[in-house]
Amino acid sequence: MAKSIPQSRAELEESFEEQLRFIEKSAQLYDAGDHPEAKRIATALRVLFHETRNSKSLLVQLGFDVLQFHDSTGGGILPGNMLTECPLLLMGIGGSGPDYEPMLDSGPPLPPTLSSMKAWWNQDVFVDDQKRPFSRSDIVRSVADQDGGAHVDPALEDGYRRLSRENSLAWTVGSPAGKRSAQNPVSAALRQLAHEVLKSLAPARIKLA
């Protein structure tokens, strides 16, 4: 096996800034209507956060895992709630019908919630109609590893498939034509995650500038 040479701190910092620029660019394109850019957001977030037993995330390598992360869910999933939940998102009614929208900074006027990187990454942000929870990590890895971010699997995990394709949140909006279901909430959630991450990592970028 070929010998591996450790990357320098400067090289890791350059990779960090590249991933944030990727997220910024994809967020801009998403906001302009190019919603498949959410898959690029997922891939960049995976580079920043995902860890295995044999590899450390880029944020851990740089020591940025000690930062506090913005949580825009307003406290997260409600204990004991019997309904589906997606506290990262709003419901919009456009010309093509109801759809999920990222909250950005338009959520409830609550004090900002901060949490550790690990708690933020593993916090549940969806609960579907079978009471199945999905964390930020679940969403990012499903999109990046299975659904076109960095790889396309021949089959998708059932819970993610139902969430992203079959409206397992069961949100509908009444109209003169009858009830209409909202579309895929995953892309909007990834845009909201991009918003949270860019806010959370702004101090690190300033320090490195």
C-alpha cells in the first residue's frame, strides 16, 4: 500500500474554506430555484461532519468541534407529540402548490438555541407518520451516500424513501381542487442545515481570515 503523508494545518484549513464556499454557492443556487443543489450541500456537510471508527471529520481534525452550533428547531422534537414533525421547515403555498420551505431566520421569535457539535449533528429533526425519527446526520448521509450527493444506490432505505418521495410527514393543504400534498421536505431541510452551519462556523472563518 502506498505511503500516506499527513496534510498540513494550512491544507486542512484550505479544505475547510472550500467546503464552506461550496455550501454558500449551493445555497444561493437553491434560493434561486435550483433545488437539486441541496444534494451538493449534503455532500459538503458530510465532509465537514461525518466520522467513522477509522477517519475523523474535517471539523474534528481542525479542532472546530468545540464550537457551539445554532439550532433553529426551537427546542427540537416535542416529547409525546402524536403528530409528524419537521421543526426546521415552514409550509409555503406557491403557484405549483404547497411545498416545504427552509425557515432560515423566519422561525418563532425564540432566543437562539446553541448546542455542541455532536448534539446538533445527532438531534432528531423529523418524525414521520410511523413515528420514525431522522437526525441531521441521517438526512445528510442518506442524500450523500445513497441519493445522488456522492453516490447513487440501486435501492434506498425505506424510511428515507418514504420521507423524500411519499410525503410520510403527511402534510396537506386544502384548496378548491381538494387536498394537495406537500413535496419532498429533505431538500428544504438541507438548505436550513446550510444556514445553521454557515452561522455556526462564521467565528472559525473570521479567526482563519
